[in-house]
Amino acid sequence: MSAPDRLLSPGYRATFTVVLFVVCCFNFADRAVFAVLAQPIKAELKLSDLQLGLLQGLSFALLYATLGLPIGRLAERVSRVRIIAAATAIWSAMTVACGLAIGFGSLMLARVGVGMGEAGFVPPTASLAADHFPRERRASAISLINLGTPIGSFIGAALGGAIGAALGWRVAFLALGLPGILAALLVLVLLRDPTRGLVDGYAPDPRPAPDLRAFFAAVRRRRALMFVIAGGGLAGFGMTSVSNFLPIFLARVHHLPTREAATLYGAVSAGFLIVGLLLGSFGTDWLSRARDPRWPARGPAIALALSPFLFWAAFSATTLASAIPLLLLAGSSMLIFYGPTSGMIQNLLEPRMRASGAALFTMLYTLVGSGLGPTFVGWASDTFAAGAFAGGGYSLRCPHGLPPPGAAEDLARACAAASAEGVRRALMTAVCMMFAAALCFWRASRTLVADMADAQVSREAVR
């Protein structure tokens, strides 16, 4: 069997999917562990909610977004497998560094390093998947890899919460960071970098990859692509806001200890991530073939428009038993956009622009979503908590949202109630961004068919 045939064989495709699924698990386990341990980190390092938002948002997103497009451009020219392996090793080492932090500054530097490493995963992974799977299977294939998101989130939440409760939050970061270095070695040993456009029948092309000007010209020409990338970035604002502050919401509003809040967060987020990813990718792939090729954009538009109403109901629920099913429905509806978005970006671009397209989406998703979303929720939570605190003087009487040592029981209860109400209102406000995302996807559906035809003509011209 020739090398190209082997890389398109069912056996290698399965190996490729499983290995990148494992790497994706570590990617999101390292993110989830911070989210579930945010409350004990806040207490030990005496951080405000705004500082927690910065650590989960801007500090993580800073280099992630800055390096995303350069890495995407690099992935058009050099081995994508080596980029993924190096990135995995870097973010794993920086996760270990989080456990060694001694204050806000050092923890922020470690989080910047995590973001720097994770910037190297999505662009080359999406480009590799597009070379191994045909157009009608790309969204589904990428979503199978992205199932590492819920599984990794659950592992990071459950294992991180358990280790954090037993041995402290620092040990949890060490336990989840070190195995990622082994995953990086697995990538180098088992995966190979194919010819760009392998599954589409392209021969190796000795010419340089299209430059950045040609790439942005293609993006501007295909308006559906512009709206898909914009809609995905706006949806990321609500998605990362919920994912980073849901454990805090469960702990404060429903009075769960750290370990129980972490386990429940892991189970709920894994549930809605799995349903949303599979329903969004396989569902819209099927509807696109059987009904209308515009469904990859229409489906996310409808689901995103519904999700804020479901989240408002979940955040307003008075009991945990009623909140959980609503959170599962809301999260599933929110996540439907992700698989189709990745597939549409790959299908709307030529093979040697696909990593750049994934990188542009990742950059905007990170800046708007991971950067601004959690930061906004942290600021809004502090602001709403101050407004909800009876008698005023919240920042003085409840420093960092916590009662001072030895505070009277009434003051401790008042601080806790204001803190809980603050995060509830902040999350209810953040998910409103889903309406703007829905409009972008609906607008993308109007030109999707014509823009995909234009992309196909361009691919045939350079075959």
C-alpha cells in the first residue's frame, strides 16, 4: 500500500482520530481544572472575581489569540504534526507551572504560557482533518476529535476537584499537566503529515503557500465565511463565560462544596458538550445532504437564538434538581454551532488556506470569547454583588467577596448571598451575546451555497 493510500485507510484514519482526541482531552482537562478550583485559588491567593476573570480570560487569551494566525500560517508550510506535538508539550508544562504559582502575577504568567501552547492545537488539527476526510464528512470528523472537549472537561473537573479536595489545588495542576507531555510524544510517534488536499486528489505542490493577502481576499469574497467566523467568535463569548464560571455558580448559588461542584460541573458540561457537538455536526451534515445545504448555518442560528432563554430559566431555578436539566438543554443548544462552524470554514477555503482559516476563527473566538467573556463576567459579578449587598460598602465589608476573618454570622451570610446573586446576574447577562451570534449565522446561510461553489471553482483551478 502506497503512503497516500495508507494515510486514507480506515485504520490510519481511526488512529489519527483517536490520537488527536486524546490530545484534545488534555487540552480541555487543563482548562477545566482551573475553572473548578477557582474558588479555593481565590481564597488562598485573596483574589477578586475580576482577577479570576482575568486569569481565565485575558491572561489565557493574550498569546493564544496573538499567536493563532502566525501558527496557522506556519502550518501551511511546515509539519503540522510537529506543531501539535510542540504545542501539547508547552501547555502541559505551563499547567504544571500554575501549580507552582505564589501569587496573582506568577499565576497570570503561567496562564499566558498555557494559552501560548494551546494556540498551536486547533489550526493544524483542523487542516489535517480536512486532508483525511471528504467535504461531506469533515464536520463530523472534526467533532469526533472535539469529543475530547467534554471528556477532557469531565476528567479535569472530576479528577481536579477530587485531588484538589484531598491534596490541595496545587497538586491537581501537577497531576493533570505532567501526562500531557506523554501525549505529545504519542503524536510524534503515531501521526504523519500528508500532502495538502490529499483526500481531494491533490498532488504535492512545490509552490509557496498563498500569502496573507490572498487569504484575506478569499475571506472577504466569501461573505458566508466572514459571518460564520464572526458568529463563532460571538458565540464563544457566551460559551466561555458559562464554562469558566459555572462551577462558581454551582458552589455559591446552590451551596455545593468544591469537590461536589467540580464533579457536577464536569458531568453537566460533558453532557451538553457531547450532545451539542454530535447533534450539531452529524445533524447538520445529514440535513445538508437530505434537505438543504444551508442547514450547517441555519441550525446554529436557530439553536443559538433559543439558548439564552434556556439559560435564564436554569440560572433562575430555585433548586438544583430543576436547574440541572435546564443547564443540559441550554448548553446543548449553545454548542450546536461548534461542529458546523469548523466544517464550513474548511469547506469554504482552498487546502493551503485551511489552517489559516481555522487560526483566524480561533483568534477571534479567543479574543471575544476566552478573552472578554470571563473577564466581563468577573467584572459584572463584582458589580452586581455590590448592588445586591444590603447596606452598601460591599468591597469594604466583604473584601474579595468574602467575609473578613471572625465576621459575625449575619455578615457572612450577607456576603455569601450578594456574591451568589452577583455571579447569577453576570451569567444571565453574558449569554445575551448568543442573539448576536445567531444573527451572524442566519446571515451566513443566505450566501453559503454560492460561496461554497466559488470555493470549489478555486480548488479545481489549482488542482
